[in-house]
Amino acid sequence: MTLDYLVFDYSEGDDDTGLFDALATVAPERAAAVQAEIDAVLDWAARFPGPRGPVEEGGAWDADLQASEEPGQPPRRSFTFSIGGVSAFCEAFRERFGDAVV
């Protein structure tokens, strides 16, 4: 799957973990398309071996999503999406969504 709205920045932790962060701000009529991409990434991640949860609590990966309405004309909807985990998860993420990582 090619991601059209999500572009991830990658950062590595000191504890053999990594984090992918994306920000997408779109017109309200595009919000469903962004949410569909987020859902697709989460569906993929749910199939990764190991439990979802904070790495420091034994999880292999975890994610966070924040969405907000931006005031102004035209109105905009912003999504902040972070997903990360152990090094094997990050390697698999890059293999699957590498075109969306800068």
C-alpha cells in the first residue's frame, strides 16, 4: 500500500527502539482518507509478532493518535500519528512503508 498522506520522520532511542512520527493536515473531506491510512498501518502492526504496548512494559510496538480541528477558513483537520517499537518492528515497518519514511 502506498501512503498518500502520511510521511514519517524516524528517530532511534538509546534502548534499541525506534519511533516513526507523522503529521497530516487536510481539508475535512480528506479526513477519512487519512484515517484509512492510519487504520491500514495499525492493521499491519497488529499482525507483527509480539504484543502491543509500551516497550518498557514488554510490548513489541505501540502507537498514539491525536486528531484536532484547526480553526480558520478553510477549516482543516490535523492528525498526529506516532508508532514505534523494538528494532525488529522498526525494520519491518521500513520494509513495508519505507517509501513513506524520510
